[in-house]
Amino acid sequence: MPQGNDLSDVKKQGASYGCRNCLVPKDRLTDNAFDGRRFARFHHITKERFIELQGLINENVTQIEIKDFTRRHGLRSKPGVLSSLSRDRHLQTPQDAYHAVAGKIQRLLECTLYLLNDNGKKQLLEYWRCFEKPSLWHRLPNPVTHVKSFMFSDALRLAILMPFILRRFLTPEDIVSKNLEALCNRLSSYNNRRRSSTQAINTVILSWVIVAESAAQCSKTVLTAHDLNRLRDVLKEERNILLEVIFIRCNCNEDGFIINF
């Protein structure tokens, strides 16, 4: 959440260096080869950066120079309200697990919808409407036309349903051909062997299964040692499969410009 970045004195997530824990560039957020330890943020270094920033301000430099400094280091223009406390701003600002898990599900939904062609979206809606939902649930928004209206609670319920819905209808004919080809190529590059269209479809469905299990494990109120081990394993599985299948849709223009995630 943006509030977490504010409390750790880091720019928002959309910035070039918007991670509160390391200096990973925005275009390498999911790069397995990025050395997160080497480029980690350290409290004492961030403190030195703010001292440098204050020196620039005292020298009456221009706002352009100040913005360039903060952009280059991914920092806010001034320390936040907690900066005077004896704490490590990068390690002791709590992560919001609820929003992280639900936000990840919403992103996966957007990427799944991007893969589908018109017929696939029509099929999704048909099975969505007739799927047997618990009577206590409030009415869920239309996942195709109102995806931006999903609340986090809707996203968590969505994770329960999507593996079953996709299993009932999804075939290679329901995916945009160029997206299916790109997905097959991406899976092949990760696994060093050619993936067929059917295998690609199964991987998409499996990603929803793993995300659902991950959300279920994270939502437990009591965790035994066995639960913690399973949570660790499923988070690793989730990370690996999402790196394989997810596409980011970035303010697509009429040409359908996208960035691979």
C-alpha cells in the first residue's frame, strides 16, 4: 500500500525505484537474476541520502535538481513522521499481507482477461453467472466489464471460483492467438522445452489453483509448524508460476501495447 512506502520514506510503487526494501528498477521487478541483496536499501544509507538532500535544499538549488535527486534514489522529498524514531525504516515498516495477497489476485485476473478473446470472455461470463456460489455471499461484480470495481474481499472469493470456472470451459480457441503463442514461448523459455497450447492452458489454470491455496494458507488465524512449512513451499510455487504466466497490461493504447511481466 502507498502508506507503507510513505512510512518508510520511499516513493510510491509506480516510481522508478518504488520498492521499500531494495533499489530494483520498475522494469525488473520480476527479474529472477536481480541481486536484491546487493542493491538492498539500508537505513543508514537512506539517512545519509536525506542529509545530502537537506544540504541541497540549504544551497537553494532548483526544484528540478531536488526532484532529480529524489527520483534517482527513489526517496520522498522529505522524511516522514516516523523518521525521528529509533528504527530501521526499511525492515521495521510492516508489510500489509492482506492487500498484497488480494492485489496479486486482482492483477492475475486482469492478465487472464487480457489473454482471452471475445468468445473466451463470453464463456467466462456464462459459467460465472451459473456457478454455484454460497448464498451468504453478496453479488460479485461482473469480472469482465467491472474488473476495476472489485473489492479485495471480492478478489479473495474470486480466487476460490476461478480454477473451477476455467477448468469447465478454457481451451486454446478461447485465447487470442498471439497471446497464446507468446505464452507458449514464455513457458518454453522457462522450462527449456516446447510447450503445447494445451499445456499452456493447464499452466494458467494451475496458477489460479496455487494462488488460491496461497491465499488460504495466508488467511489462517493459527499456523502450526507444518502450516508454516507448507506456506513457505506454496509461496515459492506461486512465485515461480506467476513469473511464467503473468502479463502486465500497461495503459494499452489502440495498438494493444503491453509489457511482459
